[in-house]
Amino acid sequence: MGVRRCLWEWSPFAAMVIVEFLDVGLTTLSKAAMSAGMNHFVFVVYSNALATFILLPSSFFFNRTTGSTLSFSLLSKFFLLGLLGITIMQNFVFAGISYSSPTLGSAMSNLAPAITFVLAVILGMEKLNISSSISQIKVMGTVVSISGALLVTLYKGSPIASFQFQPSPSQPFQSLLAKTDDWVIGGLFLAIASLSYAAWNITQAVILQGYSCQLTILAFYCLFGTIQSAILSLIVVRDPNAWNLRPDIELISIFYSGIFGTVVTFSVLTWCLKRKGPVFVTLFKPVGIAIAAFMSAVFLGETLHVGSVIGALVIAIGFYTVLWAQSKERNEEGLEVDRLSSSAAQASPLLETHESNAIA
């Protein structure tokens, strides 16, 4: 029982690490597809449409067996999820990278944990008592984790090693990395995407408190996001040929994005949100930057630098500092509950004795 309980407790950590690896794979493939000429608005529509095609039939079957009802209020919340997580976040991320660079995109994505933490505190979903040492540690760990992620993306330092599994990065990646115009506009788009991602996490956590059917949430999230993105794309994309798919990296990236980037990833995210809350989920965003740095060195033949190693260590220190503070906070809450229960148990016999004497 002890081993099983330990595995259950650590499963959200392992799940979020897997999500970050999948996210890095999605970024790699989507960069290649867009560098080959695929429009990012079209990419978002096709990938989410595939996810909807997979999820929606299963959700209707599950709803029929459980008897869950879908009210207009609940559908409105799903609509908001699609707006925040797909229509705004995904489109603004790709637009921001096209205007600036993936380096800036990686740096700006680390605003999400801080924004989520602030929103969670404002909404009362996360406790923050400045006079409490545990709260101070949580704030410090969050800042350290984000600082480490910025260090990974913005500081290289001296080269350490190069893993040349392939001679050099492919041309599509080189062409995408060269796009550094309109830096300010790109930064603004990426900041909006980070804010939208943080709001998506908070909104989903609130929905899960009143509606626990994760499959239905994910299915309608993808459905509404697909419809919204399709309408947006029809307005923005003027070239009809942009909707034609080539059976190469474009098709591969859409299938990967729809299945692993949406169905698998967001199913795990929803489960982790229900288990650990929105702040826990967004804390893994900086961890993903460290994973991306090392995977780029291994699979793209990029040189590993001192900044990547130091930044990864800083991320780990900040990340585990926050986790330790949250664990300490849960233990104190458990001790408080036990203390109150013990006090109530001690008071009950006295009350019963007093009542029996009164009756006598």
C-alpha cells in the first residue's frame, strides 16, 4: 500500500514532465511546418478539428452513461475555455514567434506561472500570507524558477558540448530562427498569450470544481476553439490555397498536434489541474524550457552552453522550493484538522456527561 500511495502522489509530477516533452515535440514540428510555408491560423484550425473529431463522440457516449446534463451556463464556460486556450493563446503564440523569434517566445512564456499565481491569490484559490514563512518561500521559489527559465533562454555563456547526431539544423529551422523583425509587436502578442494561458488554467480549475467530467470539458473546449479559430481564419487568411495540405511535415505536424498536442496533453493537464491546482501546472512551464534546451542540443545538433546548465539548476531549485512549501502547507493543514477533531472528541464525553446529569 505504501508503494502504491507513493506512486499515486508522484504521478502528477511524472505526468507534467511527459506533457512538457510532448510540448517540445509539438513546437519542433510546428516550426518545421510553418517554415515550410504552412499558415499558423490554418494549422490551429486543422489540429483542433482533428482533436474534436476524436473526443466529441466519446464525450457524448460518456455523458449518456453517466447522465450528466449540459446547461447553457456550462456550455458558455466551455466557450470561454476555447476562446482563452485556443483562439487567443495558440494563435497569439504563433503570431508572436513569427513577428519576433522563438527565443523571445520561450522567455515570454515564463510569465504564465507568475500571472497564474497572482490570479490564484486574487481569486482565493491560493493562500498568500506575507507574514507566513511558507508563503514567502512560495513567492521566492516562483521568482527563482522564472529567473532560471529566463537565464536558459537569454544567456548562453561558454559552450560545453555539442551533440552532432545530424550535421546541422535543417533549413526550415534556420529560416524561422532568422525572423527577428517587429520585436515589440511580437513581444506584445506573446505577453497576451501568457495572460490567456494563465486565465485558461484558472477558468478550467473553477469549472472542475463544479463539473468533474474531464472528457466532456476537453471535447467542447476543442469544438468551440475550432469554430472560433475557423471564423477568425476565414477573416484573416485571404489565400484559399493556404488550406491545402501537403502530405509531408504539414500533415505529420497536424496529426501530432491533434493527438499528442491536444488530446493527450490537455487530458493530462485537466487531470493535474483537478489533482494539484493551476499554480502547480504552470510551474512546469519553466521546466519545459530546460527540456527544450537539452533536446535542441541532442536532436538539432545545437551546442550546449553554460547558461543552459546553470539555468536548468536554478529552475530545479525554484521549482522544488515551491513544491516543498506546498507540501509543508498541506501537512500543517492536516495537523490542524487532526487537532480540531481531537478537541471535538475530547469535548463530546464531557457534554454527554453534563446532559445525563441534567436528565437525572
